[in-house]
Amino acid sequence: MRGEYRRASLRKTAGLVAAAGLLAVLMLLDLTTGPSGLPLTDVWTGLAAGPAGDDRMVATILWQLRMPQTVMGMLVGACLGLAGLQMQTILDNPLASPFTLGFSAAAGFGAALAIMFGGLLPVPGFLVVPAAAFAMTLVASALVYLLATLRGASPEILVLGGITVSFFFQSLQSLMQFLASPEVLQQIVFWLFGSLLKATWTSVQVTAALLLLCLPFVLHNAWALTVLKLGDANARSLGLTVDRVRRQTFLLVALLTAAAVSFVGTIGFVGLIAPHACRMIAGEDHRFALPLSAVMGAIILVGASVVGKIISPAAAIPVGIVTAIAGIPMLFAVIIHKGSRP
């Protein structure tokens, strides 16, 4: 028995290391692709020389343009992967994602509001849209959390509350688009596509800080989330306060989703597909599944960035469009796989 457990742990660890290696390869490939295409040798030289390298053109392209986008793709993918696995666990729903509770629609409304009226606020221009998107995501989480507190934090109540909040913010988002001028409407629609093109080192630092803030709490709940997969009754018999765990995890999902969407816009399917990919290796052991889901989310998003640049080198296709197109067959595969189980 102990030998089987050790072998299973080694297999999961090897899967995590292999996934991290694949992510590193994709990040390197992402740095070599783009409108001005850098050869791999120039990328290696630029990375070794650092931001102050002698070749100023390579240093500028690599460290000021591409590196922030690549690192942001990794961070956003990790946030969405972590949020997706936690969401599917607390709702006991394999088709749940970070946007199930209406956070995406709320962020979209906040961004639309900022694009239309942000010039009236005493906030630096580059922070108006992400700050509004982040704030509205937290408002949506507060509404769902209030409903869960009043009616109990059961999966059904969370899903129903999330659907209600989602429709509410989607209607407000549509109202903003209807009232917007053509120029403003174009900006709103581009933000809703989800793109890494506007990533800067400032946005990378903010997103990384929020991820690092949430990470200790996420990993601390690994055992509780694993037990929760046994069912509420079994979890309570083992001493787990189920409602408290759901509320804590819900707040972490809200923060991770807000961190992910605030700077890059709405990106779907990553938080839905990454947890299923990690379960193929780690199963339901969240000690391995949580870090692996974060790496899988980063792989999907950085891979989408590479695909978008390869398809359209002159003007990279927004990653939100790539993940949506690629996510549809993946979602069908998940549905068929779940439906084929006895």
C-alpha cells in the first residue's frame, strides 16, 4: 500500500515537472514570435544580457514589449487555472469555471464604465480600466457572498446567485455598449476580446502580487478541498466546516479572477479546461492538483498567445478569441467523457 502511494506521488510529481518544462518551452517560443520575429539565438543573447544589453533593439523588443506579455500570460493563466479547480470543487460541478458566478460580466461592465467615463476620475489613465474592472468583480463577489450568507453556502445557492448576478451585469454591459459612441464601443469590444498586448511591467507586478497574496491560503486549503470531493456528509464527519471552506474558497476565487481579468480583459475556457487537464495526472489530490492546474492554465494561455501570433504575425489575434475557439472542442470532449461514465 505504501509502495503504491509512493509510486502515485512520484508519478504526479513527474507530471508537474513535465508540465513546468512544457510551460518554459512555450514561454521561450512566445518570446521568439511576433511582428518583428526574433531568432532564438537573439532571444538567448537578449535574456543573458538583460534589459541593459548592448543591442538596444533586441533589448527593447524583448524586455519592454514581449516579456511583459509572456509573463502576464503565465500569471493570468495560473490565476484562472487555480480559480477554475477551486470553483469546480466547491460547486461539485465539472463544468463550472471562474465566470460561473458572474465575475466576468461584472469586470466587463466595470471596464465599459471606465472607458466611457474614466476621464472624469482623478486616477492615472493606465489604471482606470483595470481598477474599475477589479472593483466591479469584487462588487459581484460581495453580492453573491451576501446571498450565500443569507441562504446558506450550498452549491445550488452559489450557482443560482451567480447566474442572477451574471445576467444583471451583462444587461448593464449591453446598456453601456448601446450608449457608447463608435470609437468608445470599439475600445469596449476590444477589451472584452481579452488581449495581452497592453501588458506592462506595472500590470505584471500587480497581478503577481495578488497571486502571491492568495497562494498561501489556496495551498493551505488543499486538504479541505480534497476532503470536500468526498461529499458534504463525509466531509462533515471528518470535522470539516463545509460552509466556511466554501466561503473562504469563494473569496479566493473572486480575488484570483479579478487579478486575471483586470488588465487583460475577459478570457474564457482556461479556468474550465485546465482543471480537467490536471486531473488526468493528479486526480483529486489537491496537494498536486492545485499547482498542476495553475501550470496547465499558464500553458493554455501562453500557448494561445503563440498560436495567435503564428496565425497573424502582423497583428496578433487576441488570446481570448483563440482560447474560445480552441476551448469549444475541449468542452465537447469533457461533456462526452463525463457522459460516457457509468
